[in-house]
Amino acid sequence: MSSRSSFEELATLFERSGTSGAERAYRKALDKLTTILVEEGILHAVRLKRKNITRKKKEIATAIYLYQVDYDGKWGEIYFDFVNRTTEIRKLAEWDRMISKVFSKKAICYIQTHPLLVNLKEIVISFSL
């Protein structure tokens, strides 16, 4: 990890004009690798897409995320209220489990423990069961 290239060095390697291009290339490669590992059954993934947000004094007060299990099936919906610190699973995704709700709970836990990620429009969370 200590020899890992910075985004500036990657930008030079990939002949991009800036670090944002290198970061996009890195994220695209990471997403492709995650997709392959999910297809092979090695990992599971929850893909989150932010559907809607409401703000209070420039802070995100509530957010609605669509979520999909292992890049397949119908999307579910999770509602976050960051002011009152509540969460509601409004609709289960197609491959989520009815009783344990493993995938939606994993997504909820991840968003609650990483509050800065709320600003992202799309997130992929990978994990093993």
C-alpha cells in the first residue's frame, strides 16, 4: 500500500489532464473487478443510487436511495432521516431476504457509519456473507 500511486501519478500514466480523470479510471476498474467477483459468487454487492434528498440549512436532512442486490433484479428503496436518525426500508430489492434483510441492513449500516458518503449519487458496497 505504501507504494501505491497517487491520483496525480495515475493521471500522468493514463495521459489524463487531471486527477479527476485518473480517479474515474480507478473507480471504473474497481467496479469492473467487483462485478466479476460478484458474478463468480466470491463477493456480494449492494448498489445504491440516490433518488432524492432534502436539505435543511445546506445540510442533507433526508435521503431516499434505491438499492439493488448483486447487480441483478428489481430495485428496492431505503429512506434515511438524518435529523431524527431513523431509517425505513420502504421496498425490498428482488434478491434481498424477506426475514433477515441482509443486503438492505448492510447498506443502512454502511451509510450510517460513513456519513460523508451521503453526498455521492451512486455507491457500490461489496462484502462476503
